Amino acid sequence: MDYMEIANSLPLWIAAGLAICLAIFQAILFGKKSYESGKNMGLTEHQMKSAMKSSFITSIGPSIVILSGLLSLLVTVGGPMAWMRLSYIGSVMFELMAASFGAEATGVKMGIDPMNEIAFANAVWTMILGSIGWIVFATFSADKMGKFQEKFSKGNKAVIGIISTAAILGAFAALVSPHLLKMNKNSVAAIAGGVIMLVLQLLIKKKKINWLKEWGLAIALFGGMIVAVIV
């Protein structure tokens, strides 16, 4: 039996669909609660709609990048798993790496050797178990982060802003540095994207082009990829 028959079977589509429904329900619930909290805080209708618009536009670039990664994951683990995993985690790099590790544990190298049912099952288990750690940690620590922040910052809110910014920069630096060191098309895309974002930030600051704040990320992402293809 071809493993793809299992990977794209109806039970897996149903299981993945139930998980997606949960994610959609959470998004609607959080959106509703956020809107109500905004009203209680005294935010105007214009301010909240502006925030919604900015959030929507900012999500376009990363969403299309994930969609392109969905295609590469789809041919290895099938539609249901690719759809569900990238809807939850959103990291093509992690999912492909986890699936590769799982398959290789059974002696199958993804992209080289033909996959089988055992390799597929192992890849799926690795993808799922590999992400449980941060889900469990976030679940049990989220309600304690407020106290931790207060204790760590000692009442100075600026410290939290500095730590958050440093953490984000560190995370993205860790992801992009391997590509920079390889000196290939990925390196060109990363450098070009960074240069484009720097230019956009200067334009926003000097020319007061506010719409670029919303579209900057998408422009930098696709600009970097286009430059890499051309070069």
C-alpha cells in the first residue's frame, strides 16, 4: 500500500480539520475578547479598525511564504498533515527538519529514498512530539509571566521592552545566520531583504509614508526572494 493513500486518507483529513476548527474558534474568541477589551480601555472605533487593518496586511507576506512551504511539505507528508501543522506551527523549516529526522530514524532519507508507511508514521510522530515541549511550557507558565516580568524589571517597563526586542532579534539572527554563512541564494535573499527593510524604514521615517509600515514586511520578504532569483 502506498503511504500517500494513508497520508491523504479521509480519517486524516477529518482529524486535521478538527484541529483547524479549534484554531479558528480560538482566533474568533480572542478577536472578540480583544475588541471588548479595547472598548473598555477607551479605544475608539477608528483606532481598533486601524489596528485590525494593519494586522491583516502585515500577515499577508508571512502567510504567502507559508503557503509556498506548504507545497514542499505536501509532497512528503500529504495534504492533511501539511495543512494542520503549518496552520498551528507555521514553520516550514521546523516541520521539514522534524519529518526528515523521523524518516531517517527508519533508514529512509527524505527526497532520496522512497517513503513507506513506517517512515511516514515516524515522521508524523516526530513533527508532533517535537513541538509539544513549547506548548506544554507555554500552557503552564503563561499565567506566571506577569509576575516574572515585574520581578525582573523591578517596575521599569522599559527593561521589558529592551528584553523583548533583544529576544526577537536573537531568534531571527539564529534563524538567518546559517543561511548567511552558506553564501548561496539564501544568503542573497536574506541580505537583500534586510537592505530593503532598512530602506523602507528610512523612507517611513523621513517621508512619513505610513502605509509602508503595514506593507514593509511583505515587500522585504518578496523583494529578497526576487533579488535572489535574479542574481
